[in-house]
Amino acid sequence: MAFTLPELPYAYDALGDYMSAETLEYHHDKHHKAYVDNGNKLAEEAGMADKSLEEIVKASHGTNAGLFNNAAQHFNHEHFWHWMAPNGGGKKMPSELEKAINGDLGGYDKFKADFMAAGATQFGSGWCWVSVKDGKLEISKTPNGENPLVHGATPILGCDVWEHSYYIDYRNARPKYLEAFVDNLINWDYVAELYSKAK
């Protein structure tokens, strides 16, 4: 299955000051496009061009670093754009998801603190996550392009903490970026949709 660069689900300037048009243009049009282009080339070379993206991510983990990095980052970003929405974030979310966050993660405030801590303490580039594993929500972090798929979990929310995701808007203030993401950007409807498929 050839990788293709998806359109953003909103205008470049739709996320306002929380994630600027300049950041989205660089991040989507340059960085994500590079993962797509490199991933297609490397998947072809590895004889995996006909596999699904998830199959490629899992099969290349630990065996083909170049392909894994690009395929995993393509997977991560395909969801990342949908994990954000204009006027997103905050505590208003579908009730089924709210119930799971209360039961598995200790409520919204604890989720926010733990999710932000995972992102802030990820050394160097990487991601922080909420995933479903064995029917329960868990928070984790991974380096570079790695994601919960390769640890037996299904990601339902992720935040990119590579510098290109926030440096234009926040310089080195990663915690401020994470707070803005949680308070103002998370598309809870998309997270809830993934949760209902994963559990």
C-alpha cells in the first residue's frame, strides 16, 4: 500500500496561536512529506510495498530501522493531524471516553499532569501517548518515531514532541506547548472514535 500525504483536516491557520500556520506548513508539507517519500522508497526496496501501514510498522521494527522510522512517523502523523481541532481540548469529551479516563487514568486532572509529564520528560525527540492495552487506558512515551503499536498497545491520542512540532511557536518551552495541546487542541471526538474501535 503506497503511502500518501493526507490533506490537513483544517486550514493552516485554523489552530491559531496554539499551532501557527508556519508550523503546520513546515511540519505537514516538509517533514511529513519526507516520511511519505522515504517510506515509499524503503518499503519498495524491502519488498513490503503491498502491506498495510500497520503491518509495515510492526514488521520493520527492530529489523529495518530506516523503513521503521519513516513508516512509524507516517502512521503517527496521519493521526496527529486528526488529534487536533480548532476549539479543541479541555474537559468536554464524549461520556464513554470520560468514564474510561476517570476509571483508568484517575480523572482528567491526573491524565493532564501525567500526559504532560510524559511529553516533557521524553529526552530528545519522541512522542507521548494514551493507548489501550489489555482493555485499559495507559500513558506512555516513546523515542523518535516509535509508537505503542510495537508494544502491543493501540494508540488513541499522541502528541509529537519533536522540536519541529513546537519550536517556531514556543522555542524551547516544551511544557507550554504540551499545556496548549491539552487545553486547546485535542480533538476528543476523534480520540473517542479510536477508543471505541480499540477496546
